[in-house]
Amino acid sequence: MTDVADLLQETLPFTDITVFQLLAALIILVAGWVITKIIVTLFRKQLEKTKLAELVAELLARFFSMLLYVIVILLAVEAFGFSMNSVIFALSAVIAMVLGFDLQDSVTNLVSGVLIAALRPIDKDEVVEVEGKTGKVTAVGLMATEILSYDNKFITIPNKLVWESAIVNHTRMPTRRVDVAVGISYESDLKKAIPVAMDLMKAHSLVLTDPEPAIVTTELADSSVNLQLRTWTNTGDFWTVKLDLTNGILEAFSREEGIEIPYPQLDVHLEQK
């Protein structure tokens, strides 16, 4: 026992830290890591019982987890024989110095993350467009927002950019307008084409009757008269309706005589001298 006690009191090379202090610090780190995992898991379950938005709950859980890990690290440092007050003072000084230099953006990202979670311009599983990137929101972290694109690309955008940019939320509202563009030739019968397109929209089971479907002429182009089918549907049915109407209008116009979907063409007239 005496040999073990003597071994524990031996100091590490080039330091005043004893073997006992090192073991104590390691035990605190391991035990603290396990206990933190358990506490954070229980904390998440309690948050799930509240009416907090999922993003807010996730942000609180991450912040609470980080706070606990900092406490564990401080306790481990104290086990080495350093004064807790001195460690906190030194840490505060480092943070204050860093804030004046390179980590200003990090703090801004953190604050922006809190604002995003609290005010909820976006929420988890919503489809949004931010900074020219479109996809489903998977998480808003302490420093960045995570988006999964339609082609399964994982996109990370700093919270600062998300908060400061214009956000297009495609799924926040319960209904959306579906726009389908189609062009007909100048020789086509416009008075015939409009009823055909209108019947196509009204016949679709997912198209809403209020507001009523509409068709507008958007452009007199070089080779075509451009029309736009406009109808409303539930947000979850948007792509189904858009694809059905896009395919359907092509088939409907192809079946009708007097309606032609043109392709770009250029007439060249040569003058003989």
C-alpha cells in the first residue's frame, strides 16, 4: 500500500502534477462525459414534452450540453491543483481577447442561431431557399444551419448568413400556387386552347376550387404565344400537381386540332439581285 501511495504522489516529468492528480482528472473527464450524456438525454426528453418548437428545443439541448462539458473540463483542471477562480479568470480574459479579434463572426453566428430558433423564420423539415441554396432544413445548430438539397447534398450555412439573408420558405403556408408555362403557335386557336387548359386543371382531384384556376397570356414571344396555367393546391401536393399539369397540357394540346406547341424557328428570306 505504501508503494502505491508513493507512486500516486510522484510527479510527472517537467511538471508539478502528481500521478494521483492525473488519474483524478481522467476519472472526472470520463465520468463527466457519461453523466453529461445521461443528463442531456433526460433534458431532451423533458423538452419533448413541452410545446417548444423543435428547433428551439434542439438549440437549448446543444447549449446545455456544451455548458455541462465546460463544467466537466473546469473540474478536471481543478483536479490538477489549479484554483477554479484563477482558471475562470484566465478563461474569461482569453474569451474577451478573442472576441476582439477572429471570433467575432463565431459569436455573431451563435447569436443568429438563437434568433433563428426563437423567431422561427425557418423550422425543421421545412423546404427553404437561403443564399441561393434550396433544400429541407435538417437542423439549426449553435453555429450553422444544415440543409439537405433535393439531390441529397448536405449543405451547411453559417447562421449569420441565414439571419441576414432573404429567406424563401416554400412550405410554411398551407397552400401554394402552381404555375405551368406553355407556348402555342401564332396560328393556333387561342379561344380553343384556353378552355382545354382550364378543363385540365379543373379535372385534377388535387386542384383547389378556391381560388379558382386561371390562365393568363404572359408574353408574345418570337415563335409562340406564351400562356401560364395558374392553380392552387395544398403545399404537400405541389410537385404532384405541377408534374401532372405539365405532362397533361402537352398531351391535351397534342390531341386537339388547331393547337400547336411550336419550337423556335427562324425564317430567312434571300433576295435575288
